Amino acid sequence: MDFLNSVFVKPFADMVAAPDFLLQVLWEGLVAGVLYALIALGFVLIYKSSRIFNFAQGIMVVFAALTLVGLHEKGVPALLALPLTLLVMYLLAVAVERVVLRPLINQPDMILFMATIGITLFLIGFGEIIFGGENKVMITEALYIPTGSFEFEPFGGFLLIEQKDLTAVVGAGVLVAVLLLFLNKSRIGRAIRALGDDHQAALSVGISLSTIWVIVWFIAGVIALATGIVWGARAGVSFALEVIAYKALPVLMLGGLESVTGAIVGGLAIGILEKLFEIYWGQPLLGGNTESWFAFVLALIVLLFRPQGLFGERIIERV
Amino acid sequence: MKRLRTNLLLPAALAAACMLSAAPAMSEDSVSLPNLSYRTGPFAATGIPLMNGQRDYMTMLNERDGGVNGVKLGYEECETGYSTEKGVECYEKTKATGIITQPWSTGITLQVLPKSNVDKIPILAPGYGFSPMADGKVFHWAFNMPASYWDGASMILKNISDGNLDNLKGKKIVLLHLDHPYGKEPIPLLEVLAEKHGFTLLPIPVGLKEMQNQSAQWLQIRREKPDFVVMWGWGAMNAGALTEAAKTKFPMDKFVGIWWSGHDGDMASVGEAGKGYRSISWSVPVSDSPVMQDIKKYVLDPKKTEIGEGEFDWVFYQRGVLISMFTVEGIKAAQEHFDTKVVTAEQLRWGLENLKIDDAKLAEIGMTGMIAPFSTSCANHAGHAGGWMLEWDGAKFVKVSDLLQADESVIEPLVEAEAKKYAEANAPWPINEDCKM
């Protein structure tokens, strides 16, 4: 009876008893969710256009953040370091297309996936040679990201919203909106979607595969930079940032690998639900750290009923 | 470009030089001292200064004195990236020539521990690894001097209770720990102490993927309102925790970390906001000590190696120097006892078991004030040296306490019981009850 009470009654009673705390949990979940969605978008864009699961997305986050901080350390002003970092990410996209992807056209998906593991290992080594493995401080203030906090007293309680978290949520939201506009309204965006729908058909109407690959890898680089700035502002910039990319895997399983909407909805859902579960069920009943597995279990349950994910395309193959 | 030169060209040149000159000398007048280092991967930021300090002390002795009593110190690193699998590979690769191994992670230590009995290679895990390794009767080949994690936990509690653990009665202490064998190390002792002194212990784990985003953990801390938070963090987890603590306005004077949670490099991203945070430490940086000045003169100034800006004064860099000192003093003790120059792994084991690091010795080697005196014996492989509280002043760590000592009356029986349990679980396990070796 006690167990049933702690599962079905107490968590909800706690939520009602301390609504300010519930709001704080929801806010923290939203911030995490937006960031998960952002990382997942990087995966989705590349998968949509090339059917490649980009294992290198995590290290691209580290590489972009290290480039930004590294340039600033060399005396480049922050607002100049930002476009220069974007240029580096563009050059990286060109290099990946020329050196890795182009020679592997028409190879099985698994070969391309393995190639992205190769890119990961290369970027780890290259990044360590250029920037070293030491922890670096994100140039938050130099980028004019506010670092204060807003404090509210809802329901007579306490709610704290950090300005940099708010900036991250707004910034990520704007980035996602721009991306959606770009994908849906621009010619290149339509070409990316066409490639995602049918490679052969897209090629037959004159869409250049190599140009599109450079563009999507560059967009993934932009997303990586945004992610790196936000996460780097929390605990410094180091190779430890790479592991946060793995947080996007259940988002992709939940939302579907080729759905932009899936990445956004999946990211937000996982961010909020895993936080709620951890605080109200995980910590009191299971000793905590449920965030490391909750999202995967949730994704697994979804996959049992919808193998293509919530928003993925159903694939029907005739045999 | 400078970085490229340091990281790529310098090691390549050194490797080439080693191939040309060191090989014939190795067998005659040098000893191989492998270190299972981690300069890459998620924990690299912590590993780099520690490895640099170790390497530079050995290099300084080779440059200044020609090694130890005429024997060159062959310091060699095998990169593990803090991965247990790679660590075991490195151990296997280096065990044939090395006279010691340094696993550098509790995970790797636990894997290597049973192998050391067979391979007869001493494991040096200074201030880390498995706390019951302090029992030398059970763990002949393992050494965790100058203090075990349980010593660290005991010193922290002594400090926050103003010297009397009964003052903690009715209080709530959160243990914020990495969800990893390392992070769980203090739990057995803290549970015993919680029961004995009537405080509530609440362990809160932080997963590897959650190191940078600990909002859930700090929301729980906000809800639980603990009197103290004790941290067993590593790498990015430390900065992540301090960022959240500052954000949630948790009082920094109620937040204390173990010695691996007191790294200048981690604190840089927290800066002023981390002011007042303390960490127990068995080492204290003393940059103007004779040994540090010799490292500057013989290694850094002539650019034999390069380190990061400001790293020379860091707690971790100078701790690395002390760690290499343990090995070197072990070699010296073995050379004298066995009346030989090039010591074997078995002889070094004896040396490490008979360390006498007293005030006179520290003065002789130019390390006065950097570490508390301690000694080891057959039954005591941890040394149980004391430690100090270091406090972050916004720019660096400063010593803010007198020397603290762990309560061995509680730790010793626990070490004995847990060591025995380990031996039984891994039977047949050789036990040297009478210390005959």
C-alpha cells in the first residue's frame, strides 16, 4: 500500500504542495529539452539529406566551442571569433564532403556511418593537438550573453530563472524557427527535403548532392556551435562536452530520425519528462540518476507501438 | 602553432630520441616507470596537470642528478583516456618492462588488482583506488598512500563538525558523487559514521552524461535543504556542480569536496562565484619550495617540457610532483636495502612498503610544507597522512585549516573487514597475516 501511495499519490501531492518547486522543475526540464532538441536537429538534418547517422555530431559541438574560445584566447574579439568559427565549420563541412563522403557515394549506409566514427576520432585527435585537453572558460560575457538571474515568488514560493538559460531557450527557439523557414520556404531547403524523400529522383532533376551535403554539414556545424556555447557556459569547454550528444539518441528514437518536428517535440518531451520523473519518482524511489536511462526506456516503449518513432515515416518495403 | 609544436613535434622528437639513445641504456642503468595516463577524453582537463607534474619531477631528477643514484628514471605514459578497457590493455602492454603501474582510475585499479598478485608488480594509486587497499596484509602489491578516500571522508567530517562528529547529530549531509566506482568509495564509511553519530546521509549520484547539467541533483538538494554537501566529483562534474551551487545560491561554506574536486582548472569557469568552496587536500602547492624551483630551472626554463599558463602554481600540477616523489623514494629505499642500483618490481614493492617521509626527508628533497609526514609498513599501505582544507578565493586555492587527521579508530576495523570480504570474494587470495615477505 505504501508503495502504491509513493507511486500514485505522493508525487502528485508534492507537486500540489509546492507549486513553485514544480515550476522550477518544469523550467529546468524545458531548458534541457530545448538543448536536446537542438542536438537532435543536427542529427536529423544530416540523416534527412544523406541517410547518414552522424556519429560525429558530439565532437563537432566540442570542436566548434573550442575553436570559438581558442580564437578568443589568441586575441580575436569575440564578435569576430564567432563568424570565424562559422567559417571553420564551413571549411570542415567542405572537407568532410570532399575527403570522406564523396568517395563513399553509393556505399552501404553502414560504411557511411563508420566513416563518421572516423571523423569523430580525427576531430578528437586534431582538436587535442590544436587546443589541448584542458578545460576552457566559455566567453559568455564577451558574447554579450547576460549572466544574471530573474527571481520570482509564485504562490509565495521561489522561482529562479537564469538569464543565460533564458537566452539559450530564446536563441534555440529562433534558430529552430529559422531552420524550419529555411527548410520549408527556400529553394535549398526544398532540395534538402527532396534528397531526403528520394535520392535518385532528386538527382534526376538536377539537385547537386555534393552542394547539399556541404550545406547540411555546415548547418549541423552551426547547431554544434550554438550547443557548444550554451553547454560550455554551464561547466566550461572540454572534451567532456562530447558525451552530451548521446542525450540526443533517445530523442531521435522517440521523434524519428528523419523528422524535424520529431526532434523538437521529442527533445522537449524528454527534457521535461525525465526531469519530472527524476525529481518526483526517481530520487525518492530509485535512488536517483534515472536521467541516464529514463529517456531510453521511454523511447523503447514508443518504439514498441510505433517502430518509426512518433513522427518518423513509415517504411513499407515490397518483397 | 606553439601548441602544435608542444603536442606533436616535441613528443615525436622525444620518441625519436628515445629510440636512438635510450634503448641500449634501459637495460643497464635505468628503470621503466609506466604511468597509465589520461591526457585525452572527458577527464583530460584533470589528467593533464597531474601527468605533467609527475613527468616533470622525473625529468628534473634526470637532468639535475642524472636520475636516482646513477639510475635514469624511464618515465613512460600509456594513454587510457580514463577508459577501463584501455587501462587494462596498457597494463598488459607495460607489465613486462615496468617495475610499477599507476592505473589512475578506481575502475582500472579494481581490474588490475587481482592481476598484480600474479604479475608481481606494485600498483601505486596515490589517494585513490579502493580504500581497503590500505591493508597491506591483504593487498601486498597495492599502495594508496598518502591517504585513502576513507581518510579523506573522515577528515572532511571532522572539519565540518568542528572536530567532534557528535556535533553532526540530527544534521543532513548530502554526498554528491559521480555514479562510478570512484564516487561510491566513501559510502561504506559514511554509512557507519552516520549511524554512529546520528546524522542523515543522502547520496545523490551524478551520471557521466549529467556532469554538465546537474539541475535535477541541485533541485533535490534545494528540496532536501541539507546542512552540508560533500562532493566526490571528477573532471567536468566539479565545475558543473559548482555552477549549479552558485546558481541555486547554496552557501559555499557548506560545500566541501574530496581532493580530486579541488582543481584550479575546473574552478576557472566558476571564478568568483565559487568563492568559499573548500576541498580537503593531502597536498599543498608551495611554488617557491626548492623542488619546484629546481623543476623551473632544470625543466621548464630550458623548455625540456611545456605546461599551460599558470599551471605551475596549480594544486594538481604540484600534486603530480609529489606522486612521482613516492615512486622515487621507494626506489631509493629499495636501492639502499637491497644494495643494488637497478631495482626490480619486487624490490620496489619493499621500498614502497618502507617509506619514511618525515620532516627531515621533506627538507632534504625540498618539499617542506607540500605534504604532511607519513610512513608506510607491511600492514599499512595508505600511510594515513593528514590533510588540509584548501579554500577557493576566486582565483586560487589557499590553505585555511591546520593539519587534519582521519579517525583511524573507525577506519581501521572497516578496512580490515572490507579487505577480508574482498579476499574471500576473490578466493584463493594470498594473505600475508604475519607480514613475512
